[in-house]
Amino acid sequence: MAPQDFHYEPVEAFGRSMTSARPWNTAALEAVERLNGRVAMVGFAAALVGEWISGHGPAGQVIALVRWYLS
């Protein structure tokens, strides 16, 4: 059998690697997560406004768009 030329990382508890001595830029991770949260809030607000205007929920809007596109 060929010798192993790779090493597995040790098993860690969930979330532990974010606080351990890893060379990750946690400030950048925080900024990315903040941006993702804000974009999700904008998307949710857009879905609510679209439902208010059209009278259909998000799934109904997608179905209406597909029907419009296929016709």
C-alpha cells in the first residue's frame, strides 16, 4: 500500500475552530456574515412588497413569472 501523504485535521467541537488559534481573518468573516444578513433582510422586504402589490406570495410570484415567460 502507498504511504499516506496527507493528514486529517483533528476533530473539533462545533464552532471551536472560530475561536482557536487558526490563521483566519475573523473580522472579514464578521463583515461577510453581516452583509449576508442585510441582503437577506432586503430580499425578505422585497418579497413582502411584491406580495402586497401582486396579491400572491413568493411562490405564486415565481409561478406567475414562469407562466408569463412560457406564454
